[in-house]
Amino acid sequence: MAVVEKYVHTPSSWSFLNVTSIFSSTTTMSTHPRLSVLSTASLSSASETRFSLSSAPSLNTALGSSYKPRDQRPNIYDRNLNKTRTSEVSASAFHFLFSEVVQYTQKRVNGILDLERRLNTLGYRIGMRVLELMVWRAEGSSKAPKRETRFLPALMSIHTQVWKAVYGKPADAIEKSVENADEYMIIDNDPPIERYISVPKDMKQLSCSSFTAGVVEAVLDGLGFPARVTAHNTPTQQYPTRTTILIKLEKSVLEREELMK
Amino acid sequence: MAIFGLWVINKAGGLVYQRKFADGLAQLSSNDYLVLAGTLHGIHAITSRLSPVGSSSGAQVFESESFKMNIFLTATGTKFVLITSPAEMSCDQALVRVYDIYSDTVMKNPFHTPEMPIRTEAFDTKISALFGPSG
């Protein structure tokens, strides 16, 4: 689910575009390929196919081209998992979906902490799948597949690979806490999921990037680095939506890292 | 050449956003604005039925000696009204830009309730970037 700003839409044209695409898909759906092939074949068989063999192949090619419109993309389940170029989704559609996700969640919680926890849980479900897909894409064709066993390379790959797979761009910085040895931070100056979200003043401490924190938590868990991940707003003059993803590692991870040195 | 103000009127005729950019129009109370927006909504509904041949988009511009009122109606019934000086030319493009900003910052914001007054910070910021800070 790479969210990439592909075009700036003008709202009117965007909605019309959607409508037409829906219509075109329903028309192709209503004429089920197998049924319509049969019906046209039986119609034309009376006139020429039955009597002349030479015209049959040309009829087949004509049918073949008319039932596969060139612009029709294959079903999402039939697409190649490793082709990332065509797997981009509309950023607008994603923003509307995420907005509904937040509204839905907000109706079912009491308090900001609860809301963040739920968004985290939703992100966790994404993260599990992202890790699996990423590993498959990177190591699936390799003769000696490997996985990250040390924390810092794993953190680097989250900063670049995971962010690219999910948001289409790497995160902006990684920092290590000075006070606590078990705390690391991933910083995004302009998180795409928060681009159009304005949090009201009475909920100032809410960060919708808790969703991203959930993704990071799942990836870390999957790689064997259990941690608690939270999101915090850290706006600057230049980047009003700057967000810090705070990773608090479990003790066992630090102890293991110590042993592997 | 001046842009005096911007209104957003919801599909029921309620004023959900009102902002002033330059002096030049009479100072009105917020209640007056609500009444004016409601009246405009009514007039627009009448003008859209006046056409003798088929349906009409309704009034698009009201012009006077000292100001011009440009109305942009969206497919969903929301109206954007830009009040400018009569000489102002590119109002249509400006209104389309406002609609762009509205659909991005307001409609995609989970903390905005449709048909309710717009209290979205990002909308204010982007409108300021487009027309300059409030007067």
C-alpha cells in the first residue's frame, strides 16, 4: 500500500473520473467473458465459422482482442507481488479512508490514549504484512536469504525500506536518546497520513501517526526486537507536522545486543 | 483590485466559513453575515430556476459599482462566494483553488463534521497563503 502523491486533483474532475471508471467496470462485469464468448460464437457460427475453416482463426483473434480491453488491469490477486511500480494507490483515496478510520475509531473510545492505542493496533496489522511482503521482495529470489539480526541495521531498514514500501519515501532521521539507552527515534518531517489532518486544540497531544507507530512495532516484533512504539508531535517552525516515532526496546533486546558485540 | 472576503455556504444555506481579507466593505455583525448568506442561498435557488430552457447553474456573479460577488457552486451543493473589487479578473480560478484546498484540508480531516462550521487550522493557513492574511 504505497501512498504516493501522483497528481494534484481538481475535485470535480476527480469525482467524475471515479464515476466513469465505476461504470466501465460494471459494464465489463455484466458481460461475463465466458457467457458472451459462447453467445457470440453461436450467433456467428451459423454464418461462416461452420462452413469455412480459414475464417475461424481470424474470428478468434477478433474475439480475443474485444474481450480484453487494453486499459483493463489484472485483478489485484493476480498481479505480481514483486512489481512495486504499479502497486501505488491514490493518495486522495487513502486520505479519505484513513479519515474514516480515525472517525470510526474515535466514536468507540474514551480518551486520547485509548484512541492512539487503537490506531496502533490497526497499524500493527499492516506492519505484520508489510514485513512479510518486504522480506519476500528483497530475499525471495536470493539463493541465501538472510534477515536482520542486529538492531541498528534493522532500524535502518525500517527507516528506508519500510517507509518506502508504505509511504513511498524514506523517513527523515533516526536519533538515539541521550538519557535512555533503550530509546530510539524515527523522525518524519511531513508524515503523509497526517498531511490533511488538523487536530483540534483540545486534543493537542493526539498524534494520528500512532498508526505508523503500530506498523513499526509489528515490524520490530516480527524481526525479534520486541518494543513499545509510540508517536509524538514534535513540530518545528519549518515543519509544523513533524512527528517522532519513539521506540522503547525491551530489556531482553539490549541484553542480547550486548552479548553479540 | 482587491479581494474583500470569502464565504462558504453549506447546502442547507448556512454560513460555515467567513473571512475578511481587506477593508472596503461595511463592518457587519456575525448575525448579519448569517442572514446575508441565507438570503444569497435563496436568491441562488431562484436564479437557478429562471432559465426558460432547461436547467441552469444559477447566478454566478453579482456586480455593483464597488464590489463583485463571485459564486461557485460545487456538485454537492456547497457554495463558495468570493467578494472582490469589480476589476478583479481571475476569480473563477481563485474559487477553484479554494475548492481544491477545501476538499483537501476540510473534507479529508477526520475532525471536521460535514455541514458544520469549518474550524480546521490547515484550511485557514492555506487560504491565507492564497489571499493573504485576514484584514
